[in-house]
Amino acid sequence: MKKIIASLSFMSCILLEPSAHAQLVSLNFESGTATSNQFTNNFRLIGSASAFAGTVAQTDPADAGEPNNDYVFQAATTPGVVNYLYDTTPTNTSDANQTFAGNLTITMDISAVQADSSFGIHLIDTSNFNNNLLAVFNLDRSSAPTTTDRIRFFKDGGIATGAAGTLITGGDLSGLSGLNVSPEATPVFGTMTVNYAPTTGIFSLSLGTLSHSVTVDVADRITNPAIAFRLGDSSTTAGSAKIDNFTVVPEPTTFAMLLGGFGLLLGFQRRRR
């Protein structure tokens, strides 16, 4: 009996032990106040091409017509691409303090005013800044074939410069997702979902009725990546491409195994009685 209690206590400690991996992330950028901003406190702008050393703390995104904690967007009026690293200590620019192990599901709600705006998820190797994977979605392309959406997968992109990188073989699909550009005053959002399995290399993106996946080569797979989202705003109006409700859900395999262990031990105890 004492051995069983000791085992249960040990497993409880494991369940409660904090870890740099496998944490659940759920952020709603519309909630809170300027001092509890879920964007400011959990992301920083990537501004360096060498490791994470040159990143800068991100300020609250707001412009005329966009109150604090409305949606995340690019504040600049010049069209371009920016990457925001998920990091719960954004003022510490020396490294990325959050990495994720195992299979991942990442979701975020997206909306855009201007055609050709893009939204992506970067998986970054913290030991090699230039070793990264990118899944990106383009909304309502203005180039041929026009009005279609596009899903692409890249590797080894320029995180700081916004360069997508090298297209992964088979990683380009155009079609209709069902989401379209919408007015600034009444944005319409769609949920973009990215899945990644480091063991098998399966990397997928879906939004509405459009989905695509690739298999990442073994040499390019990232085991414990940091995560950043990539925002490409093609408008000259600040805030025309928006993001809300960012979530990361790691695979709950470890927790399921531990809970199963609890069940086995309790069952064993009952049999002995």
C-alpha cells in the first residue's frame, strides 16, 4: 500500500511539474486592458537575422479606429511582412523561452481588407535561426488565377526579412476556401489551422474548404520548435489584415499515459483488497 501511495505521489509531481514543452496556449487579443494586453505580453517582433539576440519588445498595436486589444495587426502603412515570435518574456531578447514538443495544432482567426494579404505559421529551430518551416495562406489573390486563395509550404526562410524561403516540393495549392476580403468596419474572420507532426514530417494547413499538406524531409524536420506567426499586409492602411484567437494545442499523449498509469495503480489496489 505504501508503495502504491508513493507511486501516486511521484506521478502527481510529474503531472504538476512545469515544463518548457507541451504547454497549452490560448490567447484572445480582444480581452483585457492596455496593461494586460495578451499580444504585448506574449509576442515580440523578430528584428534580427542572427539568432534571437536582436529582437525587440512589441508595443500594443493600435491606430486610429483600432482600440487597445482589438485585433493584432501590422501598424505600418507600408505593405510588407512581419514575424511575431511567441514568447512569454518578450522583453528578454536573448532567446526564445517557449518551445513545443510533439505533435502540434495551431489555430488563429484571420481577416483582411486587401486582396493578397497573407497569414502564416513559422516553426523555428532555436539552435539554428535559419532552420525553419513555414505554412502560409494567401487570401483572394489578385494575380492569376485571380480571386483564388493559396496555401504554400516553405523551409529555411528569412525570419527577420520576411522572405518565405524555399518552396517544399508539392507545397503549393490554389483554390477557394470560402473566406473573402471584408470591410474594415465589419471584418469577417475565418479560422486557419496548422498541424505539424515532427516524427512523420506531416505539415498541413486548412481554412474553410481549402486544405493542403506536405511531408517534410527528415533532414528538415524540427523536433522542439519555437512558434511565430507571419503577417503579410498588402494594404497601405494600417491594420487591414487582422489576427485574433491564437491557440497552440500540443498532443496530450504524455498526460494520457500518466492518467492511464493512475488507473492501473488504483485498479491494482482494489484487487489487493
